[in-house]
Amino acid sequence: MWIDEWLFKEKISIKAFAIKLDISRQYLHAIISGNRRGSPDIAKKISEFTKGEVSLDEILFGDRKMRKKPPKER
């Protein structure tokens, strides 16, 4: 599952999730949009926080070109 899909499912905003991860909203948005890759530490935090629903592989190596239509932006 992609991060934005998980956020949509859990009804959590990007800003609120960034605060929980102790990163900037801009950095999280760049990861979600595929403009940046999350660091291994951030990828681990995201995977742990989502209880594995968002995997380390998707964060570090996911190909955003292969994904389905994203959920509605917040």
C-alpha cells in the first residue's frame, strides 16, 4: 500500500503524519509524490507506524509509475 492510500484509509493528514514522524510536511509530501526517496530510518518509522501496511520496499524502491490512480488528495 502506498503512503497516501494508507493516510486516506486512516483519515490522517500529511501534516499530522509528518509531525508523528518528526519530519517536515514538505519532506513527507516529496516522498509521497515520488520526488524523493525516504531515508532508511524514515522508511522504517513509516513501516512501523503503519504496522507494515506500507512496506519498506514501497518506500525505498516503489515504482510510482506502476501505481493505480491515487486517492483524492487532502
